[in-house]
Amino acid sequence: MAIAALSGWTSEQKHVVAASFLGWSLDAFDFFLMVFVLKDIAAEFHTDISNVTLAILLTLATRPIGAFIFGRAADRWGRRPTLMVDILLYSILEFASGFAPSLTVLIVLRALYGVAMGGEWGVGASLTMETIPPHARGFVSGLLQSGYPTGYFMASILYGALFPYLGWRGMFMVGVIPALLVFYIRRNVPESPSWSRRASEARGDTLTVLKSHWRLAVYAVVLMTAFNFFSHGTQDLYPTFLQVEHGLSPHAVGTIAVIYNIGAICGGILFGTLSERFGRRRCIIVAALLSLPVIPLWAFSHSSTMLAAGAFLMQFMVQGAWGVVPVHLNEMSPDTARGTFPGFVYQLGNLLASVNATLQAGIASYFGANYGLALAAVAGSVAIIIALLTAVGTEAKGVVFGQGDARPGARS
């Protein structure tokens, strides 16, 4: 199926997919550097880990601002230049984080980073989905979303191999590397064929388009809230869980993170590809429900080998469900607001789920540093919620892009 999806592509289409994949991978790389060093930042600034998690909360909470600002810019001035500006901005803010003189300054920088991070996903996804052949959407959706665990994978390698030499500040400074991607985009990536300046000016205000589709927007935000609890609830505090509850070394934690991110990449690509044959909703539901029997192995094992196996399987299912999200949201999106709608509802879901790290840290602290219980409670609950929400929703698999909002709404 993957080979068939790649047939008939132009070189420009391949460059678009590569740029969007790398943009999201490197964005996630910069974000996940933080989750490995919560304990070290807390030690340097003489505070508790739960206080440092406020930086993660604000990074997630400010992402909708970026999704809206950069999404509107993409609808108005084009996907390509907006993507370049966004990548440059989040790289600079990541680099600056390594120089934070206090926890307060670090938290402010991470909040600003969240604005930049919030713009990348929606703009990159719309550029990609509007450029590739329709028959390739499922596979590319899984590939694009696998950029997220790919970024986590790269952060895992950096932490496991170089943290003793770089420290947490040096790791943030390495995060300036994504800025180099701007040169690649400028040279090789064309504008979306579904966007033109004249059409964007004729379509009017993006807010008007969003208001006219408010029911779809509310449903999508609720769904994305559950999805973001699913991903962040199984990822953000897992390294801390391995460090604090199991006393594993940075090398061991980094190794396990590499293993479960390999699972995430494989799951995203597989379920994204399968959604082209079996439908978007069906694949999301199956992946979400298959995560439930994995929870005991993932959260309550005692050996590092079993924890690694459980983490691999958990992220295979979590990112398997997520692998369908880019294409699912873009196909449901109003045609005249595709630069804004998918990213905005996704990041609003992030805002509502931004309390996850602090919530889980609080639950763990209440039960005597039992991070396994906190992880299991969130993962199990939202897996069921995602399955239910997806089952009662709609999908628009195969819809033709660039036809305006006269097209029928989502099909069940």
C-alpha cells in the first residue's frame, strides 16, 4: 500500500512532504528536550518537578495562539513563507531557552516557544495535504504525524548520548539546528496548488468561515482535547516515571525512549496507511482500544525490559491513532480555512489538555510518587473517550480539495 501511495509523484511533491515532515520532527525534537531534563532544571533552580512542569503546561497552552496567527497568515499570504518564518522563530526561542537565568525566564521563553510551535503543524499539514495526490493522503498522514515521535526519538538519542557532556542548557542550544531547514524550503518547496493570493483575498475573513462551521469546530476541539491527553499523557512524564520510580540512568531512559519512539513511528505510518482502505474513523477506534490491554505492561512492570516492551506497544497504538489525524482534520476542514482550521482546533485541544503534566505530577505526588498509577489512569480513560467520540463523529475521506465550501459536509 505504501509503494502504491508513492506512485506518480513529482519531485516538488516529494520536497513538500520532506519539508513538512522535517519541520514537525524538528519542532517535536525541540519540545521533547524539555521532558528529559525536568529533574535537572528543578535541581538547578531549587524547586520541585511539579513547578517546572508549568513550562510544559504553558508551551501547550499558548500553541492555539500560534495556530491561529500563523494559520491566518498561511490563508492570507501562503503556506510556504509562513512555514519558513515559523520554523525560524521556534528555533531561535529554543536556543534562547538554554540561557535562561531563572525558572521564571525559562517559563516565559517556553510559553513564547509554544506560540511558534503551535503554528507549524497546521501550516505544514495543509501544505502537504493540498499538494500530494489524493490516493496518498492516508500514508502521508501517518508519515507526517510520525514526525512527532521522530523528534522525540532524536531527543532521546541526544539525551542518552550527550546529556552528561551538554547538560540541560546545552541540549536547548542544540535546538537551534532546525533553523537550517528554512534554506531547504526556500530553495525546493513550492506554494500549495490550492492557494492563491487572489483567491485568499476574495474569500474574506477566516473568522467568518470558522463561525459558519462552529459545530464542526466544537466537535473537533473536543476530539483533539482527548487526543492530546492521549499523547502527552503517555509521553511527557514517562522519562520522569523511569527516573524517579525505577531509578534508571540517563542512558537507560534514553534507550527505552528510543525503543518506544520506534514503535510510535511504525504505528503512525501503519494506521495512517490502513485508513486509506478501511476508513479514518475505524482505524482510530481500533488503535485507541488496542492500547487498553497494554497499560499493565507499560505502567506497572518492574524490569526495564518489560517496561521497554510495554512502552513500544503503547506508543505503537497511541501514535497509530494519531497517524490518521492530519488527513482526518484536513479532509473535514472548510476549504477556505484549511490553513487555519486543522491547526487551530488541534492546538485548542492542546490548550485544554495542557494541564496534563501538572495533573499527572500532582496525582503521582498524592499517591506517594506513584507515576505509574497517574499514567495508567489518564491513558485508559482517554483511550475509551477517543473511541466513543470518533464513533459518533463523521469523516470526509477522499474529499476533493480546492472546490470551495459548497462541497457537502463531512460524510459518515
